[in-house]
Amino acid sequence: MGKLLSCLVTTYFVLAFVVPFKISAQDNKKPTLPTDTLPQKLSAKPPDHFLITPLVPKDNPVTVAKISLGRKLFFDPILSKNNTVSCASCHQPQHGFASPDALAIGIGGTKGKRNAPSLLNRSFGKSFFWDGRTKTLELQSLEPIKNKAEFDSSVTDVIARLKSKPEYVKQFQTAFSTKKSTTGQPQNLVTSQNLAQALATFQRTLYSGETPVDQFQSGQYNALTQLERQGLWIFESRGNCWKCHSGDNFSDEQFHNTGIGYGTENRDLGRFQFTQKKQDKGKFKTPTLREVEHTAPYMHDGSLKTLREVVEFYNAGGNSNDPNLDRNMKPLGLTEKEIDSVVAFLKALSARKKVAKKQSRPKKR
């Protein structure tokens, strides 16, 4: 594993591909098919300064061949019923591996139930989907194939289509040839398990971790403006943001009810639909804030279009009418200027040009 990682070029490629965008109307919108414009070499090595460790199953070690296969599958609409939707359709590189649409758009322009979350840094994930219903990237990877609102296919049909493509058969053989046959006969390596492992392995290369905030925290004190520093101070103090958006990935990987959607018809009950526990009603997983400037719209239902709307929502204490509201949701009393500073800080969690390494701490007045 060490040799593999050392021979790969550590490239935080997402940092070069996130660009500003406008929210587009979803009415009658068809799914997009982004092309692969990522750097040629990708790495499963996380940023050096991260203290957390990627969660890689023992039965699915990272290899260059699996990264290559998973990458090809990720951008290929062959996984969908009519070859019109790919994984990249909802997880677009230029949008922080999220979608600019409020609700995910699947096959035939079908609107999904929730906003497509970013796939960045999911190698650290302890559960997946907004409701945390799967425990590994491998399990998560196959779910969109079976979802009527996403790919509307079946894993069995997808495997049959992949087997009909000689180039895929060859890539599966290359990626999984170390798996031993128990019969001594030529092994069928185009399987659902290997499909899931390849897709999961590619997703473990999607990192973001080189931002002005990281530079500031490593001692490059002019990496952040005064406004951004004020936002960081509020984030880590009376803003209470850190209580949920904590650690290197700015997520506690837990589930919280902020009151989004309360009082609306047919409200999405989130984690409750998976656990059936009353206390989980309205709870959704804390998303990472990495590259958050580029992953709008926000919340599980895409109801907040801008970061300012998000900060204003939390500043008001969320939806206080919700009886199951998270206990940390309380009015913050931030001024307009302070809201500006938090928004500026959040934007600094996205990539920019690096500043010079030799920086001195600003002198106290």
C-alpha cells in the first residue's frame, strides 16, 4: 500500500476544477453527462496535514488499476437503463462533486427526493447518503443503479452490459486478477462485488484539503483576510458551527435536525425512515464544508440557494417550531457584518492560489 501511494502523484484535482456557477431551473431539465477532465494521475493519499485516516476495507485495497476502472465507470452512462445518466451527472467535478440542482435529476429528467451531496473526502465517511443508510462506499455505490429516480436499472442488467464490452472485461481482469479461483477454471471477474469495489476505490481519490483555511492553520497567517479571520473566530466560538462541522473534514459524521422542511407537506423525515426511531425524525447527516462555495444549493432539499441564506438560517436558530430541533440550534444574534465574515470564512474553505510559505504572525497592536 505504501509503495502504491508513493508512486502516485498526490493531486487535489478538485481544487483546479471548481468554478462559480448560477443555479439553473429544474423544470423539464434533462440529466447532464460531464466528461472526464480530471488530471491523468490520481492518488488515494489524503492531504498530509489531515489527522484522520481513510477508511479502506481490508478486502478492497487501493490499486492503480481499480482507480482507473472505477474512474471510467463513474463517467460512463452504461450504468443507467438507457445510457443517459452517469454517476458524474449528479456529482459533477466542476461543482465540488455535487450538483447545481436543488434536487438530483435522474433518468428521463426525473427529480429525486434530495439534493446530491458532495463526494469529496468520503473516504473518511462512517455512513453514506443523507440518512446514513449504508455503512461503506462499496454498498453506497450500487444503490443509484437500482433507484427508479436515478439510473432505473438493476445490477444484474448492468453486469450483463459490462460483460458485453471487451474493454471492460479486460479492465476488470486487470484490476481483480489477484483474486483466486476456487475451481481452477477461468474466473468471471465482472461481478457486482468488483463493480462496487472499483467505484468505491475511485471515490477514495476525491480529496479537498489545500485551502486558505488550511494554509492559515499551518502558520501562513496572511492566507486569510481580516474578514475571513473574524468569520473563523465566530465559527469556532459563539457561532457554535464547530459543534457539528468539526475535525479535518468539517463534519462530525452525525445526524442533526435543523428544522429544514418542518411544516411542509410530505416532509422528508430523514434518518427516521431508515431507523424508525422517533428521535431521528428530521435528522440528516452533517455534510462536509470542504469546497462548500461550489456545492450550492444547500441542505438536503436544496432549499437554500446561497451561503448567506444558510448563515442567516442558522443565525435565526433554524426552525424553532420543530419539536425535534437539535439542542444546539439557537439564535446567534450575529450582525450583518458578522454574517458577512462567516460567509467569507466558508468561502475560504475552497481552493485558491497558494500564498508564499514564509509568513510571519501579524504583530499585536
